[in-house]
Amino acid sequence: MSEQFWVTGADGKEYGPVSLETLTRWVREGRIVATSTVRTETSTKGEARLRPELAALFGSVSAPPGAAAPGAVPPTAVVALPAEFLVWEFIGLAWTVVKPHWLPLAGIFFIQFAIGCVPYLGPCAQFIIGGAIAVGIWRAILGMIDGRPPGVGMMFEGFDRFGDGFLAYLVRAILVCLGYVCLIVPGVILSLMWAFTFPILAETQVGFWEAMHQSAVLTEGYRWRLFLLALACFLVILLGLIAACVGIFVAIPVTVTAFGLAYRFLQARKATRAALA
């Protein structure tokens, strides 16, 4: 029998046993990062990047302090995160990250748009698989931020979280809509609270409700600034529409990546606070 592995997730729970093949796939999907804790039956816990079986997958990437999926530290981003939450700096950095990969990213968001535009079936398909697609897209975006090139096919790699993705999509939609009905402001607050539900689902094995809770905790104290980032992203999308509408398929990747960078920033802040506690 081949050697089996156990991985400690960002939620502190241990997952396994899994084969080396599965472990390798998780690394490539971004679900295991350089400093994720891995062990076997015969070895003690250690960082994934230090295991001979996985070291080559991380290359020379080192892990910076603080940048992480909730509870873990991801590989070095291709750009340095700002020291403060600066809206236009996040958008400028997002363009720097997206520029070398704009074509596959434009393809990802064009396909997502096209699925939703299919008469009658499109909205139904979007409702059913939208959560899984969102998980796949976030894996592509976060992987790109961490230095792994995105591919169009990555948007379909989130179906391992289909159940939690669907429930997150459904519950968030219902509660946020109810919030907007209640004088709009509650809907805005809920949208910002749960802005990082799908990135958390993409990087961890937690359930949808726990992912929503972790997003609420992560965004605490920064929701006003996230609101300003959302407004700035709206302006970027408007500029994309003005550019013969085609520009929107570049503008959307930039705005999503800006939120991805904000997500990494807040993870770093959370890790720093935990280290000082």
C-alpha cells in the first residue's frame, strides 16, 4: 500500500488519509500551501514545502509572514502587499498581477457570463453551479496572486466543494436580498461581511456556514474600506463598459483580483494580531 498523508486544515482539523496523488492535486489547486502542516503514519507534522515528495511543487517560493488562508500562510504573492488598506493601490496592484494573464482571465469571465446568458437554462445553471464555479474562479485568482499562472479550465475545478458552494450561494443570496429589502443598508453590510466566503471555501475544507462566519470575522473593522474598494471597482467596470464593452472582461478580473489582494491583506493583519496576542 502506498504511503498515506494527513493534512491539518486552516480550521485546525486534520484531513486524511489521502494518497500522494491527491495531496499533489491539492497543492496545485491551492488548497495546500507551502506552510500547511502535513504528516504520515511514520513521520511527525511538518510544513508541506519541507517534505521531499512536495518540495518541487513549491519551487523556490518562500512564505511571507502573515499572508494566509484563514489559519495558514500562502506562498509569496507576485507583488508586495501595501502596509495600509489603500483602495487605489489595491486596484493598481491588481492590474500588475492581471496584465500577464489577462487573456485566460478574460476567457474565464466571458464563459461565466455566457453561461448565465443562455435563454431559460442559463439562470438555472448559474443558480445550481454558480457556487462551484465561484470556488474554481477564486482558486485561479488566489493562485495567480501567489505566483501560479491561471488557466480557463480552473474555473471548473471547484466542484469538489459543490454542496457547500451551492448552499453558500443560496443562503447568501437570500439573506443579502432580505437585507436590501430592509432599507438597503443591511444588505450592503451583509454583502461586505460575507465578501470572502468563496475564497475561504476555495482554500479550506470548512463548511459554508463556517466560511461565512470566518469571512465576517476577517472583515470586521474593515467593512467601510471594503465598501470604498467596491465603489472604486464599480468605476473600473464602468470604464471597461465604455471601452466598447469588451474591456469589461479585463476590468472584472482586475476588480476581483483587487478583492483577492484585500483578502490576503486582511489575512496578514489577522495573523499578525494573533502572533502579538
